[in-house]
Amino acid sequence: MTIVLAATHHDPDGRLHQQMVRLFPALQRHFAGIAVLVTPTSVPATQAWLAQAAIALRIGLAADPIGHLHLGRWRRGAVQLALDAFPNAEWLLFCDLDRVLHWIEYWPDELAATLAELPAFDLTVLGRTPRAFASHPRAQTVTEAMVNEVFARKTGLGWDVMAAARGLSRRAAELIVSASRDDSIGADCTWLLLAQRAGLALGYRATEGLEFETLDRYLDEVAALGGVEAWLDRFDADPRNWLMRIDLARTVIAALGAD
């Protein structure tokens, strides 16, 4: 079984650079190949380090739009890069690089077990256990719960669909890059609808490792504030974070309604 990682990476302030360098050898032991699509606004040190790593790398163009309205385009591009770079790959794990770095650092055995089970389905939605889901800020859990409910009502599948991680057979990956037209974060759901209509086998696995990974970027702030709960409280106290998450949820729900 040949499994490759297809990842997007966005690190404009370099906060993930040291974690990436430290954990990349562990990632490479788990995958037959790694393909990373990096935003052009990621710091030069990160771009340069990845360029010398033994991976398939593409750096986006300065004109490429960034943001949640374009996440589907970036994620589809990462899958395409993996397919092109590794023609013998039978299975892909799509996961944003910050999430898979956290996963392999704190839950490596679970990641290995998850990879071993990917061949059970053409497309495996990798979600979060109740504990892992609750580790996120309230601004995120409240709005993502809305998306999960709308998705469940549309499909009958009561899954956590917003963790940005999917197991893909090569057939499923090729379907996504050839047929998906959703450039927005709505692709988190519309990829699944596309696979379902094509008659592919869909499955679900709840994980601990897809817990709130963003704190890895802000360990100094967490320590200064006195702990994780204080950091989360500060995040949720800012109305702008709620507005951002509401807009993300609205975009996904709109994509579900339009599909």
C-alpha cells in the first residue's frame, strides 16, 4: 500500500518553521512521498527549506488569491500535485500541513493507525472526537456545528466535516481534480457530494490528533497568559473572530445549498 501526503501550507509569519523542520523526518517515515503546495506569502525561510527537502513542492504565484473563498482551489491543487508527482501512489492523505504536523507530534500512533485503515473506503472523512472538537475556540465549534448539522440534514451522514483532512483513493483524488469546480472552503463538503454521486465508498473516522493545532503557533502567548483557557477566552472575546468563523460557515452552507 503506497500512501502519499498532499498538503497545503501557509505560514506568513514563520511561526511553524521550527516545528516543520523538527518533525519533517517523522512525516517522511510515514509516507511514501510528500507533496506540498505553499502560499507565496509564506516566509522565505520556509520556502527555501522545503525547496531542499526530498518532496514534491510547488510555490503559488504572487497573483494567486489566498483566503477562505479560495481554499478549495489550493486544496485541489495540492491533490493534483501529489497525483502528478507520485504516479504509483495508491492512496493519498490530504491534510493541511499545520494539522498533520500537530498530529504526528502528539498522536503519532493514531496517525499510523489511520493511514493503515484508509483502504477501507475511497474517501474517508477524518473528523474529531468530541474531546478534540471541544479543544477549539467557541467561535469555531459553534459555527462548525452548524455546518455539520446542515451537512447531516442534506446527506443523512452525521459527520464532523470541517477538520480539513481526507483519505483518498487514487480514483477519488482523480475525480476531485477533474470534476470539482468549488474553489471555496465549501469544497470541504462538495468534494463529498461529488464522490457520493459517483458511487464511491465513503467512510468516517473520528480522531484525537485533529484537535486544535493553532496553539502550536502561539505557545509563547499561551504561557504569558497563564494557560490554554486564557488564550481561548481572549480569542472568543474578539468579535472579529466570530465574524470570520460565521463567514466561513456561511460559505460552506451556501455551497451545500447550491450543489
